[in-house]
Amino acid sequence: MAEEDDTERSEDPTQKRLDEALERGDVVKSQEVNTWFILGTATLILLSFSGEMSSGIMTMLRGLLAQAHGIPVDGRGLLQVMQTLGFGIIAAVALPFALLTLGAIVGNVIQHRLVWSADGLTPKFSKVSPGAGFKRLFSKIALANFIKGLIKLAVLGAVMTVILWPKRRELDAMVAMDPAVVLPKVQLLSLELLGTVVAILAIVAAADYLFQYRTWYERQKMSLREMKEEFRQTEGDPAIKAKIRQLRHERSRKRMMSDVPKASVVITNPTHFAVALQYEKGMNAPLCVAKGADNIAFKMREVAEAHNIPIVENPPLARALYATVEIEEEVPPEHYKAVAEVIGYVMRLKGAMRQ
């Protein structure tokens, strides 16, 4: 039965289980969403910055070629030329590259909050085990990724064919065109291709994210044994809690029994309920020092008899006080009259006994 509990993960994960998975770095992650954000950012960069990038690089190269005859080609001079060329290219692509990096980060953050965990860096035998690797290779996720890759290749290939095939003659003619004419045409064609690909990948990314989320959620499901174990960890062992409640109840009963001798009167019903009241001059109202039902009520009567505490049978009042008054609380005003009659009777009885 324990083995079934461990293998059959049929229970939805608790919030504690999901939080622990997040702390381990086990999060929902779709690579298609990342790819979509990167391609989308690249499309925006091409649309917004391609002119500035090409203009900056072209200006630098034009100046380099115009002064080619005066540039020293010894070791130090060549190194300086390479540094100048490198810094120029970096300056031209720095902002677009930063935006592309930001797009990649957003693609991750939008799927889950940032997680700092070293669990993924911890060496695990399962990562190098041939058996575990073979199992992952032919798993449901691997099959889904393979089918997804085939679909992407087929769809994107079909889209590129539909866009490029009607323009095949124009593409052939570009070989003989001036570069200044070719670049705008290439830019326009690239934007058309990227825009179509981004639109299609948006559908693929959404479907893949739902699949990855469902797979991750199924992986977090718990067995009945795990549910019970987590409950014990968070709420405590039910057996221990019951024992603690029992000990507290016993201590409370002993403490209450020790207060019965302080009472002025014990009102009973006559066997089911007992309420011990204390009243002294100067008190606002009688105070309940003990109460109980059945066995506790019987024990209270025994203690009261042993200490010569008056016992008055008044079933309606005993039931009412037991239901409305807690220990160490004063009698509520609605019972003042009935309790005053009982205490008055007890005082008169004590007065008569002293005479």
C-alpha cells in the first residue's frame, strides 16, 4: 500500500510543494517563448535600427578604405586598425544587442519570477546515468519536442516557400544590382519573413507554454503518503496533537478541581452538570471557578462534599450557567436574580449553622 502511495501521484500539489519546486529552480519554462521574444525583438531592431547600424558601419569602412594607402601595416599599426574597427562595430551594435539581451531576459521572466538556486549546479548521478539518459531520450517530453520540431520545420519551410518562390526572379536579379539598391530590398524582404515567422511562432509558443505548464504541474503532483507527511510537518502529527490536547485537558481539570474548595456554592443538575461559584463581599458578581459535566460533575460534587461546600440542586440554572459562563468569568446579568437567590439561601444556611 505504501508503494502505491509513492508511485500513484494523483493528488493536486499544495502551495508548499509548488513553492519548494520554485526554490529548487524547477519552474515552467518553454524554450519556444524565449525564441519568440528573441525573434520579436530582432524584428523590431531590424525595423528601427538597421539603417543606423548599416550607416555607422558603412561610414567607418568607407573612411578606412579611403585612407587604406596611409595605414601602416606593421604589427602595431595592424593591431590599432583592428581595435578601431572592433570598437566601431561594437558602438554601432551596442544598443541593438542590449535590446536583444533584454528580450531574452523578458522571455524568461514572463514565464516565472527570478529564481536563485544552486540546485541545478549540484552534481547528480541521474544526469550522467546511461539508463536515465536513455529514459529521457524516449520520454513523452522528448517525443513532444521531436514532433514540435518537425511541425515547426514544415510550417516555416512552407511559409518561406510561399514568400520567396514568387520573388525568385527578383532574387536572381539582385546579383547584378548596385549594393545601395540591394540593401533596402533585402531589409524589406527580411522584415516580411521575420514578421510572418514571429506571427506563426506566437501560436507555437502559446501552445508549448500550456504543454510545459501541464507537464510541470503533473510532475508536482503528490501521493497520499506525501500529502500525509506534509500535513504532519506543517500541522503536526495528529496523534501527538491529540495527546497534547489530552494532557492540557487533564492539567486544566486538575487545576479546576483545586479551585472547587474556594467556591461558595456548587449548583448541580443533579447528576449531569455542576457549576462552582465563588462570591465574596466587594465582588461585582459571582465568579465561576469550575464547571463540568457527567464524570467531572460527579468529581466536583465529591470535592465539594469533602470540603463542606454547599451543593444546591437547581437543574435549569445549572444547565444555563454551564452553557453561558466560562471558567474565571463572572455570571452574566441575565442570571443575577437566580444566582442571588441561591447565594442568599446558602448564606442564610451558613448563618443558621453558626447559631
